[in-house]
Amino acid sequence: MSTDNPTTTAEDGKAEPESEPEFDPAELQALRERVDELEASVADSDGADDQKRMTIIATQGSFDMAYPPLILASTAAAFGWDVVVFHTFWGLDILHEEKSKNLKLSAVGNPNMPVPNAVAALPGMDRMATRMMQKKIDENGTATIEELIELSLETGVDLQACQMTIELMDYDEDDFYDGVTTGVGAATALQHMVDADIQLLV
Amino acid sequence: MSSEYDTTETLDVKGQSCPMPIVKTKQAIDGLEAGDVLEVVATDSGSMSDIQGWAAGTDGVELLEQVEGDDLYTHYVKKTA
């Protein structure tokens, strides 16, 4: 690159006139072909990268924390993106057909709750908080967890259940919604994340 | 206020909130042919911004118009490819 411009040296004080190019026509032709080839391969890889990818790691299984990954995933699928949600630890309960219908909101440790923690810790408070939230969700026309899971699967989101957690929790592969990917681990998640445009831990 | 497009299909997502208007719009568009226009009727005020964002980020669709009425948000989306 730096040799493109003739340099001015202190000795002669002016630029050397451009010397005649000494390229062999065959060599020039070969170079041109190589440039075309490289340009084509750049265009190809641009095309392959056209589809956006998003990986979400879902680690939380409370009622409120189940929503963000599912909403983002189904919306991203509507954009035509390639989406993987890798569910691990409590996040696995979101994919558990039975447990997903009974996810609870924690009344404790949430400063936005209308009751102090000391009251929120009383028996039955989580159930009450969950019921209140569920009612709100119904009234607002917000989809249920189950609807969002079905929708995500229908639109091509890859919902993955961490195999290690399945075993840790003594779950069975049949406990999950049809279409959930099982038998995957951290390496599978990382493999998708490394090429993803967006990676989120929820 | 009323829009005169040769609407191929109307999608009613009244009463539904994020992400349903977007996801259902995408599904409805998938079932249409190039050149068709989908009318989406929503009550979710967030659908104004969301449909715009979705249409801008999605190939093969064009947002023709958005009409804001009394608690009703109507979107006209054309399938271009």
C-alpha cells in the first residue's frame, strides 16, 4: 500500500517519474481472476450472514421471569431470525408442560410489591401474588406462558432444555412440550452464541 | 381517516397485547401472496411502534399506512416478495 505513491527523497528533491509497469499480462489476468474470486466469496459470506441470530439463556423459572425470554424469542422469530432459547436450572420449568402452568411469582424480595417483605414471607403470599398477576395478565390481553411456548415452537424458535438440569431435577424428556429440544448442553448453547448477533442471559 | 387499500385479508388482534400483534401479523403475511395487502386491526397502542419496527427490519414487507382511531390502531402491510 505505502509503495503506491512515489516517494520524494531529500537527494533528488522531486518525485521519480512513474516507471512503466512491468506486469506480465498472464500474471495480471491471474490477479484479476483472483480478485473476482475473492469478491464473490465475500458476497457469498455476506449472504450467509444475512439472517440474524439471537441466543437467550433462560435461567429463571418464576412466573414473571418466564415472560421476557418467550416474548423476545417469538418476536425475533417474526423478524425471521434464527432463535435459540437455552433453558437451564429454574428456567427449565418454563418448558415443563405441567410446571409451566403453575409458575409462581415471588412476593418476597420484590420491592415493587404492595406489601412489606415481612408480610410477603407469610404462607400463601406467593400464591396470592401470582393470582393477582395472572388476573392482570388476563385483563390486559397478555398471552399465557403456554400460548407463548406454542407460538414460539410454531414459528421455529428452538427451545432447548439443558440435559444436565433435566437429570439434576429428575425430570423426564416426556415432561416437556412437544417440539422442545433435549439432549443439549453448554457446548450447544455456546456454539449458537458465538455466531449470534444478540446474546442474552435472563 | 379511513384508508382505501385493496385489502386481501383482515387480521383482528383486538384485545391482544405484545408480542401477539406482531407474531400474528407475520403468520398472516406468510400465508399471503406477493402484492397482497394485510389489514391489521389492534387495540394495543404499542403496535404502532412495533409494526413499524417489524416492517423496517423484515424483508419482503412494506408498511403502507397506520391509522390511529378511537382506541383502535389499524395497519396496512403489503407483502412485496
